[in-house]
Amino acid sequence: MKKPKVYVTSRSFGLYSEGTLELIKSVAEIERSPYDRAMNEEELFQAAEDVDALVIGGDKINRRIIEHAKKLKIIARHGVGVDNIDLKAATEKGVVVVYTPNANAESVADFTIGLILSAARRIPQACLSMKQGKWEATKFMGNEVYGKTIGIIGLGEIGYRVAKRAKGFDMKILYWSRRRKVDLEKELNAQYVNLETLLKKSDFVTLHLALTDETRGMIGEKEFNLMKKTAYFINTARGPIVNEEALYKALSEKKIAGAALDVYSKEPPSADFALYKADNALMFPHIAAYTVETISRMDRMNAEDMVKFFKGEKPQYVANPEVLAKIKLK
């Protein structure tokens, strides 16, 4: 009997964990994307036409692709967010979508603290200056992080871990979340406040929300105007949650001290992206989750779920569980 075909677009899938590809090969054939980048719609449209499964990174899987892929049965998102997949279309067609919830939490929390330190102490700029043969110590006057106030927008798995790390700096922890986490407040010594209070009182505002219709564009000019002129804005969540024009305005007019960004509304941004011109913005290419540990966890979670599926068993991490009523699994 011919094995099902798995098409892999994620560039990092299987590269940092032993046995991942072999596990999938025990039940399926694997073909990898030839591109060293996310695939565009037409490339995905053609690649998905005759495959049983996709393993994707940040590639966008829309309704057109899903409806065209006649044999497609399962999509594995090699990552935490599924906002790049049309879940409604997948469910309607009976396609299971699996993902890797919380696999990146420790890595993103580490990176967030790294961005806070980098922004406050101007570490990247000082390093670049030094490598250019300069000695400009007095140019890079910074601010202490110890004892300052951090405002965490979204106290989910990542926000929680950021708060745990912030405790080590004796920071005052404020948070806003769609649901109050009373059980965590004592453990973290964290105070629940409304969003306006958080923005007004925090020295560092860090964003940890999923991208939904509700959160899209929720941080804009009004929110930046509430922040202290000495405050820094950190985003390792999703770019479209933030109005980037408003952020550029806040930075260029020195309404806030700076920003550190790892995500953008368009990735990669266009060559004329306004924030490139903001000298008080640190920018990174969506690497918060790029650690050997995180990628290995995501590999294992995706591979195990795909093997379960092709053996007729229910996968563990299903993003559209309502689809299970349409298919027969053990």
C-alpha cells in the first residue's frame, strides 16, 4: 500500500532533533520545499495539490489552497499560532490542523527579557559601535532594569514566564489579561490593572497576546500616548496587534523612549518600512522562538501527532477539534 505524502515547508523542521524525520517516514513519504523562505500562494497552491499532509512554518494557508488540495487530510503548524491558516475552511473540508501550543514559551520569555535589557542598556548599538573601531562609552548611557515596573499585556504561558523572570530583577509587575489570573497573583507578586493604568505606570510594556479579530490593531496612537516618555515597548507576540504607523510616530516624536520588535504586520517588511528609520527601535527577524530546545519540542509534537493521525488515532494538539466529528479516528 502506497504511503501518504507529507510536504514540508518549514525550513527548520527536523533539523535539530534526532529521529523526527525517521518517525514520520515510518508512516509517510516526505518532500521538502526547495525554497529557503516562506512559500507564496501560487507555490503553495501547486505544492499542496497532490499531498496528504502539510508541515508549515509561517506560510499562509488560505481557503483557495485548502479547497484545491484534494487529498489533503492534515496540516501540522510547526509553531504556536495558527492565525496563518484558514481554520474554518480546513474544518469545512474535514482537514485536521495540529500545532505546538506552549512549545516556545521558555524561549520567547528569555528573548523578551533580553530585549528589555538590550533596549534599556543600548547593548546592540554599543556592540556595533565597538566593532566599527570606535570607543564611545559616554554615548550609550542607559537605564537600569532592576526595580522598575513592567506591564505585561496577556498573562498566558509566555507572559507568566516573563513575570517569573522579572521577579528576579525585583520589578514591580502589573498585568492586564482578558481574564484575571487571581491564582497567579500571589505567586508572581503581580497586580491586575486595566490597560490604561498599565500603560501609564509601566517602564516597560511587553505584549503577549494571540492575534485574533479582537486583538488586531488594539495598540495604537491612543495607547502610545498614555505611556511614559521614558518607557519602552516590547513586542514578541504578533505584528498586526500593533498599529505600526502609530508606533513609528510615537518613536519619532519621542513620545516613548524606544521599542524592541521581533514581529511585524508583514514579514519580512518591505524595503521602505518606516520603522527602519527609527533610531530608537531595535528590530529582529522573528527569532524569539529560534532555539534548539523550542524547535526540537515543536518537531516532536508535530511528528507524534502526524503519526497518530496516519495510524487512525486522535492527535493530541488539535487546533480545530470540531473537525474530529467529521472523520473516523480511534
